[in-house]
Amino acid sequence: MANANHNILTVDIPNIALLQTNSTTLKFIKQKGYDVRPGDSCSIVRGPEYMTTGVVQRVDLVKAQLLLLSESNQSLVNVPMGFAKKIWNTSINMLKELVDQEDYIIGGHKKG
């Protein structure tokens, strides 16, 4: 709508378009790749799923996408890695406990 007093054009912009964050999103580093793995906690900092937090279920390096299990409604959310920020790493000890619970040898010289 034009303002007749000053010939200034004003445009109404939804508040969501003005949101900016200083969050560092996941980035690809040539030597290390993406610093994210299943079990890490991430938050979505841009895009349609903005402000969703959840636990990484799958990392798709080819498509550069994450599959998160949303903490709020337990839905699966697929987002580009550039839209996500890691909150905390999964515990290596927790993963070792899960992996070391049962070991099955399905082939090779140690089977028996």
C-alpha cells in the first residue's frame, strides 16, 4: 500500500519471514564429511519444519538429508542437513553397550 504523504511503498511481511538465527547448521567438511550420526540430537533451524527437535534416525550422505524422530509428536521428519543444527552427540558408550549385548558369529573361522 502506498503512503500518500511520503510516496513510500510499504509491504506487510509475515513475522516468520523475518526470523533469523545465528545457529550453525551442519556443514560438509572435505576431510571429515558431516559431523552427525544416528542417535545425535538435532534441531531444525530453517525451513517448513523450523523449531522441530529430534533424534537422528538415519543419515543419507548421497542426498545430504537427515531422518529425525520428532520429540514433540514422534513423527519422522526428513530434512536437508543444511537446515539442521546438532544439539548434542550420542554417547559412544551407549552405542557400545547396545552393540556388545549379543554377538552372533554367522560365518568365518570363529563360528561354532
